[in-house]
Amino acid sequence: MRRRTRELKTVGGRPCAASLPREASANMADKPWLFRTYAGHSTPADSNRLYKANLANGQTGLSVAFDLPTQTGYDPDHILSRGEVGKVGVPVSHLGDMRALFDEIPLAKMNTSMTINATAAWLLALYAALAEEQGADRAALTGTTQNDIIKEYLSRGTYVFPPAPSLRLIRDVITFTTKEMPKWNPMNVCSYHLQEAGATPVQELAYALATAIAVLDEVQAAGLDDETFATTVGRISFFVNAGMKLVTEIAKMRAFVDLWDEITRDRYGVQDPKNRRFRYGVQVNSLGLTEPQPENNVYRILIQTLAVTLSRDARARAVQLPAWNEALGLPRPWDQQWSLRAQQILAYETDILEYADIFNGSVVMAEKVEELKQEARAELARIDDMGGAIPAVQAGYMKGRLVESNARRLAAIESGELIVVGVNRYQKGEPSPLSTGAGSIQVVPEHVGEDAIERLKAWREQRDQKAVDKALAELASAAKEDRNVMEPSIAAAKAGVTTGEWGATLREIFGEYRAPTGVGRAAREATDGGEIAKVRKAVEAASNALGRRLKLLVGKPGLDGHSNGAEQIAVRARDCGFEVVYEGIRLTPAEIVNTALEEGVHVVGLSILSGSHIPLVRDVLERMRKEGLDDVPVIVGGIIPPEDERELKAMGATAVYTPKNFDLTAIMADIVKIAEGAGEKAA
């Protein structure tokens, strides 16, 4: 079921036609990239059925989405897992779940990408243990673990441990796979979420490459011999984003190819061009998908795919496409099939695989590539002057730059400078028959979490607790003694250890971490005149009427680490004159309500993009009533279907905002009125 991309010799970091096999040289036809869809939800069994259907539809590799508890090292029965189980991916709590997930799928013949970071070592251990059960040789396994924790501090938010031990876990996976699983890509340096967080092409280039440098420096310090280290470099892959600026995105990918070749040759002395090759997979930009007129997203997805497939010398090795309706909710199998068909039509019905690179010799492309490379080198130099990616993360530099870039992007959409069809231009049109009615999106029922807890209890009851305790003790010893944790993790998987137990053991040793939000460092937008000035006057008037500065709490309940929206609300509220309380991601409803009580806020804003809004908002509202805060309005933002919006308002939410509400200043004006109304009622 799997088509493997052909590896090419390179000249100057790029494949050359002269290196093609004879039969390919005759007609210049390349094999297509790996076709994937990013999938997983509800339960391992449900996800397994989806994987089999996708493979039967012509998908050639798997890309596993894990739910937030699995990504952050919690079992389904943990307090922070409430409402999050099975929502943005599949829950995998132990080896039994992994068996169900890959039931009747032979791992020795499958190319599997696992989007997992903080717990990458654990999920790879479960995968390796299952492969052994199936009779597969570790050395034959092909696939990828994302395993990029640095971008989690900057964008996605599913980090657990502080930077130093996190980097050590990345190193352990890399050195283990280099020896034991030589066909596996142990790290997928992920710039995808950087662009989702607002990164410019230059920032995406620089921050991804700075991450790779930090990791390779760590691996090199482990004392590998030159040949082994060079082989290790050759197994590092990237996972990138492709936006709507087609020419710029093509140039960005060509710049990635050149800069990676330059860094691996000059900084690390890698001689073999094969080990310097820039190998990458891609998911095109979900950030640009719109809730209004969502059918337009089909065109956006296809155009973005061209950016990573047209340029033969910088073509992706694997592509997974979002579904057209992901701005509305979880896509159905049919929606994923539609995205898969787009790849197949592009690969099999067009002639893009039949020619040498069509951009070679283009003056325009060469100039744009060189411009991006120069700017990226300058940004890399700034990060290097700070001591590298980790100090730049800890200082909040990179996060602050991303928040600034995202603020500029949103301001450009608000002003109309950046046109988004159906959002700020050409809004009127016929309603879409594709996105209306029951069943228009996949819905994960609330009982999924309860069912997962019951399965977890059953798993714990049938296992040998002495074997579990022994395995966890060995894992702890390896972590304390700076021994590679992979073999102890595989042994723990076989003994029946759970994801939460693995995570708790390492939390006890490594501690936990809360990354800078970047909000405080973000440069303020110019606010003289215009709509922001009007809102500021309204904030001043409301503050005077209420007797103190209008105060907004921006809260992120649950495990959702997508903080971009919350950060932009916090920045815009600050610029409009609000006093803002924002403590970052991953808070319990109890912590949010306690902060609201202690800070005496006028409005509570909850940002939830994981689909867990119903149970989490219900929990917050119930706790606020118990604390006597039922007069404090609660507003909610996220990817929320219309029927859920009605339910949230019925349970007590004052207002609900979704991606269609792109005008942040208008939202601020609404919040002022909401606070004034609540103040009048209280009086």
C-alpha cells in the first residue's frame, strides 16, 4: 500500500537530472510523494477503521493525530483530561490502545508519521513494542516522530518538561533510532505551527533551522563518531507549512534546501550530499482556512499544495492536506477523501512529475530565494548571538516576534490590506449546501472520555502491577542517570505502563515548565486615531463609571495549547486600554475561577480550540456560580459549530466568537458594552 519516494543524488543540495535512474531519465517521470491525511479521533478502534478506509482509498502512508492528554502525558482520568479525550486526535494510553489503533495494519509495511512531541519517546516505544509483537524487525520500520519540542514552546503548547530535559529526550530518540531503527526519521523539525502562530517566511526558515541546530549540537555533544553523526544528520527531516503567497512559498522551500545544505556542510562538516539533503513533509496552511464560505478552502488547499510540489528540486516527500471544513469542526471521512483526491489528481492527471525543475534559470525566483536566504541568515545570527534557540525561547524573544507578526497579519485583514475572499471582501454569496444541516462535521460524543476511563480501569486491573512498578523504577533510574530512556520505555510499554504513569515518572524527575506567552514583549500597534482610539475612549468611560480600570481575564482551560487567538485578544485588549490578566495555557477551570475571584475581573474570556468547549465552559460557569461570580459575564472563543453556540448561550455564556469574527477591535467594543451591562445590573 505504500509508495516510497525515490532518493536523488544532489548537486549543491538539489537533485540533478543526471542522477536519475535510466528509466526515469527517459521520460523524466518521478514517483509521487507519500499521500497522507492527518487523522485520528474518538477511540483507537474508530481511528483504525478510518485508517483502513483511507488506505483503501489510495492513501500511501499514515499520519496519526493524538489527543491532547496523550500529547501531554496524561491518562484519561486526570483532571486536565476532562473534556479533551478523543477530541483533536486518538487517545493512546497503553499498549492495548496501540494494538487497537493498528489492528490488521502490518507495521513492517507501513510508513507512519506520528505527530507527537513531549511524549514522542513513549509513543515510539509503544509503536516499537507493537511491531515486535507483530513479528517485525525494528530495523525495517519506516516513519517519523515529530519530536520537536522547541516549536511547542513557541506555538502549539504541548510541551511538558523544561528545555534542557526536553532536548535530552529528543537526543535519546535520535541516538536510539540511528542504531536500532535506521530507516526511521527520529525528528521532524516542525515549522508548520510556526506559520500557524504568525511566522513570516523568514521567521519560519530561521526558527526551524535554529531548532535543528540546537538539536544537532546536543546530539554531537553525545560523542558520536563522524560517520554515525553524519548518518544521523541524514535522518533529520522537516515538516513545513505552505501559505497562499505561491511564489514566495516556492522560494521559501528552495531557500530551505540551500540553507540546510550550507549548515550541514559548513557547521557540521557532513561530506556526503545524501546526508545533507533537505527532506520534508508538509501540511498546507490550516490558518488560512475560513469559516465564511468554507467551500473556497478547496481552492486554497490546492494552490498551497502547488507550492510544495511544482518545484522538483524542492519537492515534498510526503503531503497531508487539511479538509475544506476544518475551520468548522472535525472533518468527516468523506471530507478527508476529498483532500486525498486532490493529491491524486495532481500527481496522476497533471504532468508535474514529468519535467525537470521548471524554476531553474528563473531570474525572479533566484532573486526571491536569495532575498529570503539573506534575511534568514541575519535572523539566525541574532539567535546565535543569544546562545541559540533554547536561550532565545527562554528569553521570550522568538515568541514575542511571532506574536508581533501575527498581530500585523490580523491588522492587515481587519484593514482590508490583506484580502481574504469571503471574509473581508466579497462576503455576499449563495449559502453553501455542503456545510449546512445535521452531520456536516464529525462530532465526538462526550461519553468517549468516560468510555476511555473504563477501558483504562480494565487495563490496570488485568496487568501485573509488580512488573509495572519494576519497569517504572528502571525508567526513573535511566532518567536520573542520563541513560537513554528508549529501551526502558519499550520495556515499560510491554509491562503495561500507561501514558500518564510514564509522564508522571519523568515529571517527578525533570519538573514541569511554563513558557513565556510573548504578550508582554509584543510591540504595540500604532493606536493614534481610528477604531482602536474609539474603543479606548469607551474603556476609559466604562472604567470611570465602574470606579476602576476595566479588567479582562483571558483564560485557556484544559489542554488546548493553540494560544494564538488568546494572545491576540490579550494584546488588542491591552492596546485598547483594558487591564489584562493572561496566565498562558493549560489551566483547570478551578484555577481560572480562582484567578477571576482574586483579580476581581469584570469579564472572563475563555479560548478553546480543541472542541472541548461544552464541558469546559459548563465547568467554569458552575464554579463561578458557586463562588458568587454569576454576575461576571463569560465570553467564549473557538472553533464552535452553530448548534454548540446556542447550547453555550443557553447554559449562561454571554457571547460566542468564532473564526468569522476576525475584527478584534469590534470584539473589544462588544466586551466594553458587555461589562457596562453587567455593571448596571450589579448596581
